[in-house]
Amino acid sequence: MAFQSPSFRGSRSTSGGSLTTKLFEVNWLLMTLVGLVGLVGVAMIFAATDGVWQRGAFQHLTRIAFGGVVMLGVAMIDIRLWYRLAYPIYVLGVILLVGVEFVGVEVNGSARWLDFGVARLQPSEIMKPAIVLALARYYHDLPDWKVSDVWGLMGALILLVVPMALIFRQPDLGTTLLLAATGVAIVFLAGISWRVISLASVFAAVSISLFFKFGLKAYQQERILTFLDPSRDPAGASYHITQSKIALGSGGVHGKGFMKGTQRQGEYVPENRTDFIFTVIGEEFGLIGGLMTLGLYMSVITVCIWLSLQCKEMFSKLMILGLTTTFTLYIFINLGMVMGLAPVVGVPLPLISYGGTVILAVMGGFGLILSAHLHRGVELPRTT
Amino acid sequence: MSSTPQKSQSDKNKITRRTAMLGAGGVGVFGVLAARLYQLQVLQAEDYRALSENNRFNFNMLLPERGEIRDRFGLPLAKNRQNFRLVMIPERTPEVEKTLDRVAQISPLSDRQRERIRRDIRQNPKFVPILVKDNMDWTTFSALNMRLHDLPGIVSEAGQGRAYPENGVFSHVLGYIGRAGDKDIEVDDDPLLRQPTFRIGKTGVEASQEKTLRGSSGKLKVEVNARGRIVREWPDPKTRAESGKDVWLTLDAGLQEFAAKQFATEDEGDDSGGICVIDVITGELRTMLSMPTFDANLFVSGLTQTDMDKLNNDPKRPQYNKAIAGGYPPASTFKMVVMLAALESRLIDPADPVFCGGKIRLGNRNFHCWKRQGHGKMDMRDALKNSCDTYFYDISQVVGIEAIADVARRLGLGEKYQIGVGGGISGIVPTAKWKQDRLGTGWRMGDTLNASIGQGFVLSTPLQLAVMAARIANAQEAVMPQLIIGEEMQNFDALDFDPRHLAYVRDAMWAVTSEQGGTAYRHRPFAEGIGLDTIQMAGKTGTGQVRGISTSERATGIRKNSKLPWKLRDHSIFVGYAPFDRPRFAVGTIVEHGGAGSKRAANITRAVLGEALRRDGIGSTGANEQGALK
């Protein structure tokens, strides 16, 4: 039984219906929520660029729209194809990362981009869904008894460490950590035993401290140390954090009003169109705007988890939860950084920050989630 | 490839359980984020709002325009001009060195300038603008303005600079302005002084009239962006800077310049010395000049080491204000003092002659008259006219140093005048007590003899000599010199000498310049008065010895000043006033190493006095009438 033929279960679950049927069965709630977040992004980029439509807001809107189409397109594709493509996509991602290593375009001291002439591509963004696909398939295929076994763990680690190492070399600490956390979450969800978890935690604690000492560039160390003790360098590295907190705090409960943020107007918060866009929300819409944004994100995540619970296949569940984890970690790291709870690592706020590849990757990820949900009735083979 | 059965139900539950755990963790983190938002935006909102305002608003201090300094006719001697400069606001400049490099590409910065900028940045709060470069020409300034977007924290401004247009002849009087030093800030808490671009008077009138000239600062609330660029100005609260007030001097720029020209020589550059012209009635100084001069503008734009060395190594010491700080032996000009003291003491009958045989013997020491062969019989008037040393050696022994010193003081010697230019000295009017205090030895008669011809311990400045001449000419009041118009005029003390005695002295001074045989008469110009019809001057020559005269020199008679090196030549001194019969101006002149007083100093005084009278309308009235008749 190499490939099981699709079977139909339940009256509503379908996978082989016509395209129109499928379109109706897509979870439109998630589509809407994702679109809403994207529109928040359009509004905030509009504000961050002093109301100049052409300086990002328009592009963002186009990208969201295009992303929505991609999302739907990905959703339409049969989950079995994604299952089959899991490893090829992963390999492609690794190849692109290796490409960055040799012909990457350097921006702000780190080479993260591949220039294809018409567009620049950030392979590390592709790697985020790719690693989820690969690990989901890996654990889908892995027999239960091997999950906590050394060899089973090894396979997962290799899948994880290769792209992590490549991304770390760019260097991009934020994405590396994000990948690691996503991987750990999938391994956890796959059912690894608590014994292994506790052992790994001890090992991780030791290796992280060694890694900090020897594996980080000076500016990366500085960022983390500054985060831990902001008084180290009030005018230098912690300038971002300080100005960001001032923007948020001065917004108060109600905010200063759309387009009225003075921190923003004064250009005190750098990168407020991209990584620090939440400062614009917090400054102009205050606590209310901030909490509404958090609420919007939480609803997206809740819907995703709910969708995962409806899936039967391990691959689908792990993929949905893995992608959701990535998405959630994006939010945590970004907001933690903006609010001064985490070091400045350069992670965008998904769907709101300006930046093309991220939107495509994130919305493509949501497409995968929708596909998994849409094809929840389809049975997947197991390859061991 | 094989397929295994579906994962067991326990696995399904397991993944659901773990999903719930992760979900719970996620909710927890969201909770933390929400709590943090609450903390920032509600609990600490006020603090951050204040910080945001801080960010947003700067109170820019508006610097007042410095008052101008003008001469008595309103001609500006120190004025303001546009000064194109760059300042840096360090808190808005992330990379100071890189930014300075970029500035230097357009307008070079020396290591010294860079060091100063770094020091200023270290020593000031980060929001205080630091001067990067000033006094830039327009081309460089506009080139830099084009690059400002590349230069975070750099602000270009057209500020006020100080200019001294009158060619250096007022440098000693005006002084110059500069950055406030730590000591200035200690005694003056005006926040303006902490502004690195602000300048205060460091010396001269600029320093003494600082309070008048400075004005007071204004405040402007501006909204700035992260790069320090002003987004908008807020009209309120705005206080204008109050400009400083102008200071008017009693000096006459034309006369001052005329006087400076008189110090020029054919082959040795400007002579070194000082001259003061004083109004005999009001005490107003029409000229106060120290030669040679220096260009005070150099001090404003920042002196180079070469300029500095040149000034410091010049033997004529251009920076030194000889008019009030140069102490010279008054030499024979002191003889009026001795004369007046003798008359006032009534111990000497001016008609009693003294025989001058060329020297007088006191103990085992000879005191020589300048005329080796002697003057023969001299009464008091002849003694002054011929400047006979022997006569004064003789009478001073009777009059005594204390009486001489008393008259010297009453005539204005030995006093440091507060005229608004710092750095004056009091000179020395020696007495027995002075010598005891100062040197710890007793007064000897020889000291009196030396003092009687203005040598030995006696030291005076050109200003004091001018005051002395003015008081003798005034006869009624102890005229005090005044330099700044508008300062409260005090009534002068009465001079309190017998008018007949003063008249006698004045007559003798007239004889010096206007009678056959007078020491100043022998030189041709005085035969023709001072260049003005019917106006005569009175005066007295002085030749200040710089060195002892050796016996061999005395024997051979080789004392020709022109044969000596400059440094060893006598100082040429002259005091005088004019017109003789209705005194208007008095002058004290010293030309360092200028030889006999009857030559250099007398010539300068004559010319300057003539010019002073001409500029005052005396003597020209007649000429004008003649012109009108034509």
C-alpha cells in the first residue's frame, strides 16, 4: 500500500470535489482574518511613510492581494501533492540558502538575499514553511516507537540543523532562533518523551551559553547584552528599544490619533515601516489599538489550532501546528523586541511589516494550512 | 516502502494534549505582551509622554546680538558680521568621527580642531550644539549645506561673528572676544556662557563692558526630528533675545589712526610705544594707542600657532598695551613735579640760581647733568627749559622725596585708572616707605637725586603722563581720564595747588618748546609751532635711560643713540598740551628706544596735538572763514 487511494469520510469533508466546491469549502474565516491583519499593515505603513501611498502602503496592499491569491491557490492543491513535495521543497530551500552563501546580496552587513533580476528573494523565508513541511512529513512517516529514539531524533536534528547553520552564517540570528523554536515545537508535538525533553533542556542550556560566548558576532552579543542591561549604551544599541518604548508609552490608552504620532513624525524610531511598525500602532492607536492587534493575531492562531484539531493525519496536524508556531513566534519575537522584552533581532511583524518575501511566505504558509484543512478527509500514505 | 497502520488513538490524544499545552503557553505569552503594553501605555504612560515631548521639543536658546563699540562720532570699531558656521548636536550624530570625516572632505579640519570638537563633546551635555567650524566662506558653506542630509546631527547656521574693522589701531583698547572659560562660568551663571557658540569679551572694553554689550538670551520652542532638523517652530512660548547695547568710546578714530601713522619709521617698521591724548577739561581720551598694533580679528577666527609665535616673539611686543601697562622712567618730564613740589614747599625761590658745572658730587658719587660741559647759572625756569639735571639734583635735596612724591600723586602719577580697559598698572612713585617695603633697604639721598630727574625707581605710563600734563594745564581740577561715554561723570577733585605756581610751571613748559634754547625748540618744527597759526603748545622732553652710562663712554662722549642696538637706545618721552593759552588737549607720548625725547616723541606729540585741535575745530575756524571770503 504505497499510496492509498483517497477515501471519503463524512458528508462535508471532501478532497476530490470540483474547484468551485473546493472554493466554497475553504475556511473563509481564516482568509478574512489574515486579510484583515494585512489591511492593518497597509494602514500602518501608510502612516509610517507620512501618508505617501507610494512609499510602501500601495505595494503592501498589492502584496496582500497577491498573497491572498497564492494562499487560495496553495489551498486548492491536494494535500498529497504537498506531502510528496515536502522533501523536494526542503532541498530546494537548502540549495537556495547555499546560493546565498556564494552569491548573496548583502544588505546592512548580512547577506540574506538572492537577486533574480526581477525580484529579490530571501531564501530564509522560504525555509520557514519548508522546514515545517519536512519535519511534518518526517514525523508522519516515523513509527511511534522511534520518536524518542536516538536515531529518530537524529533525523529530525539533521533536517533542522542544516538550514539553521546556513541561515546563521548570513548572519541572521532571529530567523535561526525562529527555525530552532519551530523545530523544537514540532518535535514536542510529535510526542517525544519527557525524559528526552528534560535531557535536551539541560544540554541546550549548556550549549546556548557556549554558543553565546563563541558563536555570536560582536554586534549580536552587544544587542543581547544591551537588552539585558539597557544602561550599557543609552545612545547606541539600545536607542532602538528606548525610542520604541517612548513611542508606545506616549501613546497611552487612546493613542495620539491616526497620522498624529510625534515619535513617528520625528523619525525617532528607526525601521518603523518594517520591524518596528508596532510602535506606530501603539503610538497612534494606544493600548486599545495594540490589544486589538493582539486579539486579531490570537484569533488567527486560534482558528489555525481549531483547524488542526479537525485533521486526522499526523502530517496535516504537524504542518498546521508547525506553521502556526512559526507565525506565533514571529509575533512574539517582534512584539517582545518592540516592547523591550526581547533583544533586537530583526524579525518582522507578520502581515503588517513591509516586506515582500515575508508576506508571500506567511500567506503561502496559511495556504498550506487551508489545504490541510480542506483535504482533511484525504488519507495520506506512510513511507518509512 | 511499506505502510504502517494509522497512529493509535493514544497518539491522537497525545498530540491534542500537547497542542493544548503549546496553546496555553501561547496564551501565556500573549498575556505577558498585553500586560507589558498595559505597563507601558497605562502605568508608565506619563513618563513616556514626557520623554516623547523631550524628544520632540527643544528649547533652542536664542543668542542675543552683541552690542557694537563705536568711537565718539559713532564709527563702529567692533561690529557684528555674518559668521557661517557648522555646529553638531552630538546626541543626533551616531558616528561622530565618520561625520567629521565627511565634513573634512569639503572643508578641512586640522587635528587640533578635531581634538577640540571631541573635547567639547565630552564636556557638554549631548544636546548642546558643538561648534565644528566657523568663519567659513560662502562657497564652502553652501557646499556643506548641500551635503547636510549625509551629515546627521550637523546643523548649519549663519551666526554672529565679531569684526574689528579699524585696522588694528584699537586692538588694545577693544580687546577681543572668545569662548567663556571655566573661570568665567564660575563667576557668571548666565546660561549663555555654556553655549559653545557664544562669545564673551576676554580683554579690553569687550570684557569691561560685557554686561552692556551682551544682552540677554531668548528662548524658542522648536519641534525637531530625530536628526535634529527643526520640523516647525512654535510661536509660544517664545522670548526674543534682547540685543546688547552699543558702547560709545570717547576716542576719535580719525585721530587714533593719525597717531598710529606717526609711529611709522622709514626702515624699522612701526616704532614701539604709546600715546594718550586727553581732553584737558573733561578728561575724555581722544586717543589711546599702543604701538605696534595687532589685528584683533585674528583672535576671533582662531589664532594659528605661527601667528601666535610671531606676536609673542616680536621684541616690540605688539600685544602689550603700552599706553596703560607700559611702565617707563618719566625722565625729565618728571621735572615739573619736582618744580611744583619745590614751589609749593616754599623752600626754594625760583629766582635763586644754581650753578651747573656738568655734575654734582654726593658722597663719593658723581651725578651727571646730560650736558657734560654744564649749563652755567640756572634759575628754575631756565632749568626746565634746558632740562638741567644739576638744578634738580640740587633742589630735590632740599625739597625731599616725600614732598615730591606727594605732588607726583596729586598730578596723577602712580595711579591705576579704571577706564574700562583692564591690564593697566599704577607705575611707581617712590618714597622711603615704598623702598623699605619693597626692597627692604633705607632711602638714600642718591635715590632722591635719581628720582628728581625721573630716573631710578620712578615709573609711569603714557596715560599717567597725559593726565599729569592735563592737570597742569587745567590748573583747577584733578582731571580723571575717561574712555567710555555714558559712565557716570564724577566731579573732579580740586587740584589744590597755588595757581601762581602752576602758572610758573606752564610758562617754563612753554619756554621748552617756544623759546630760543628750549630743549624742544632746537628742533625745527617747534619753531613753527604745531602747524596751526597762532597756536602754541607747551611741553617737556624726556630721555629715559635704559642702561647705565659707563665712565669710558662719558669720557669719550660716544653716546650716539643711533649707533647703539635698538634695545639699548634711550626711550623718547614727551608730554605737552595745547593751545598754550587756552589748554584743550594734553598728550603723553613714549617711544621705546626712540632716542632723545626732543626728537621722536616730541615730533609725534606735536603732530598729534595739531591734528587733535584741527579735528576739534580749533584753528580751522579761521581757515574756513578765509575760504568763505574767497
